[in-house]
Amino acid sequence: MQASIRSTLLVLATSLLTTTAAWAHAHLKAAEPAANSVVSSPASLNLSFSEALEVKFSGIKLSNADKQDIALGEPTLANGGKTLTVKPAQPLPAGNYKLEWHVLSTDGHKTKGTYSFSVGK
């Protein structure tokens, strides 16, 4: 009887561990520029995630304090598909910026977020 209970518990534990992996989402782990930071005009915006991304369905939107969209280049992936990089079309002038991101991980889960940073004089 104990062997049967142990087998059942082992199967249940294995099922839970495998199911958890399928529920994984791409979580933002690091950002350059970082949230609430004051930086010089960045050459690129780099967001690192916990999972690999689908670049065709991932992107970054940047706007200034007047809520005007800032022109950005095409997004690219680095670091095994876990880092989303976008370059501003022109150097960013001093001011406050809002960065909005949305990503689709290779396992099909969508996540999104937003944060602000500033470019100093």
C-alpha cells in the first residue's frame, strides 16, 4: 500500500513540476536605462527577460513628457533571444521618458509593462 501511495505522489509531483514550466512567462529582469534612472542619452534601450522572446510580436514604445512618440529603430534580440534591443532614431534630448514594452515569449505567453527614466543635461 505504501508503495502505491509513493508512486501516486511521485506522479503528482512530476505533473506539477512539468505544468509549472508551461506556465512560465517572460519577466523583465533588467533594463538599460533602468527604471527611475537619470542617464545620458542612451545609444539603445535594452530589456532583458527571463525567457526567450518572439521578436515579431515584441516591441518598445517610447514617449516624452509631452506624450509624443519617439522614433525608434527595429527591435532585435540578443543573449539567446532573451534581450530585446531598440535604438532611438536620434539622440534623446534632456527630459523625462516613458518606456512601454510588450513581449511574446517563445512559449506563447504575452507580458507587458511600463517604466520611466530621465535623460540629464
